[in-house]
Amino acid sequence: MSGTNPDHDSDPGPGTTDAMVEAFESQRDRLRAVAFRMLGSHSDAEDVVQETWLRLSRQDTASIHNLGGWLTTVVGRISLDWLRSRQARPEASYDERLPEFVVTIDDGPAPEEEAVLADSVGLALLVVLESLRPSERLAFVLHDLFAVPFDEIGRILGKSADATKMMASRARRKVQATERPVDGARGQREVVHAFLAAARHGAFEELLRVLDPEVRLVVDTPGGTVVTLGATKVAAGARLAGGGVTLGRAAFVNGLPGVVSWHEDGSPLSVLAFTVVDDRITEIRAVVDPAKLALMNLPDPR
């Protein structure tokens, strides 16, 4: 179903006209962009757009006064349902929704590194969007990225325009930490370094000091994806694992501050990416699965 034209791949319905197909196709790229920013997956975005077409084909188009707005609303509602379904079972497909890691060693913001970081800003945004609640993500994506008015977003969420504006504001604060990865890198690196130092020394209180109370840890392991929520649990795990790293280097992972670690024989041990908001770590994404690490284009440990 993904990546298909509505007039070729699904029953268009008795009320479908060539004009309707043409009008939908003129909106397809924008709808796909909205769905992708909401879901972080090209295949899921295509499926949402196709479902939107099916709903349009069953609709009395005479009752639609603003086709673009109607389609955006439908895409938003379908995407919101998908996000809520994912949140109910976060381990099911989380690793399929994140973009491929882009890892560069952090030796300071030299000019040539700034270009690499700039290329990864879009990837960093997708990672941060994954940490937002579904309603926050919808409000931010539709308003800040696609200029949909708050009253229209509120109708999708069943909230007032003022409540929707507050959701977008909360999401914006989280996202702004990744919008200028070079300019804001120093402060973010300091928070990450403090976390790593506290983990190495088993300093539980120091770990809690740099972790957001609702921090989310997502670890890709050989047995699947493991999700841990809350500062106390994340700090406890970090304290136990902190002494096992033999060789590590600071890195940028999809534009976010991170660290790459290796075994003594030079084989990769882990890749970690940290989302830092207001001097607190709100999300840690870790890959320890050797099969996935082998597919990454990692720098040399030395």
C-alpha cells in the first residue's frame, strides 16, 4: 500500500472524480511530510497518507470547504492514534522508527565538524520528537512546522486553543535544545560528561542531579529493545554499568551529544546519544547490540 497512487491501488469509491484525485495528489507531498514528522517512519507515513485517501474517497466532498485543512486534520488524527498505540507498547517497533545513527567524534566545534552537525540536525529533531508525548508532538509538528492554527489543532486533540498552545510550548522547549547543536554543544556536553563521571564513580545522587525525573532510557540489545522510565531506575542502572567501559570517546550522534565505547580489542561496545533540556538529561538512546553496531560507520577508537 505504501508509495502508491490512490487511483491505482485502492477502490476509489462511487463519489470519486478525477478532480478529487488531482486535488489529493497536489496535497500528497505535504501530507506525507506531516505524517513523517509525526511518526519518524517513511513507510508509516505512506500508510497514513493512503488511509487518508480512503477516508476522502468515502466522504461527501461537497461538505469539505477547505480540502487542505480537512486532509491535514485527518492525517493528524490518524498519526495521533498511531503514536498512542506505540506508547502503549513502546518495545514493539521503536527501533524501526528511528533514523540511522550518524556518529562523529567530538573534538570541539571545528569548522569542518560544524558542516557534519548541520547535516544531522534533521535526524536529531526526529530523535527528540520521539521523546514527546503524542499530544505535544502533534501540537508542535502541526503548528511550528506546518503553521496549522491552534484552534484547528485543538479540535483534533479535543482541547481548547489555549491548552494546545501550552502543549506546543512545552514541546518547543524540548526541541530547542537540538536546533543549534554547535552553539549549544558546550553546555550539553558538560551535562553528559557529569553524567558519565557520576556513573563511573557510582555516585547515585550526582546521577539524579543531571537526570530529568521522567527521563527515558531506550537500549537496543541483542534480545530486543528495552525501555526504562524514571530517574531512579536509570540512575541505578547507570551506576552498575558505569565501571565497565574500557575505552570511550565523546561523539555527536545524530547531532546530539553522545559517547562511543569500545572493548579492549577495539570492537565496539556501545553508542549512546543524550537529549539534554534545561541542563537535565531527558532521554538516553543506547545501542549495545553487536549486530547493529557492526552496521554503523563508527570512527576509529584511537
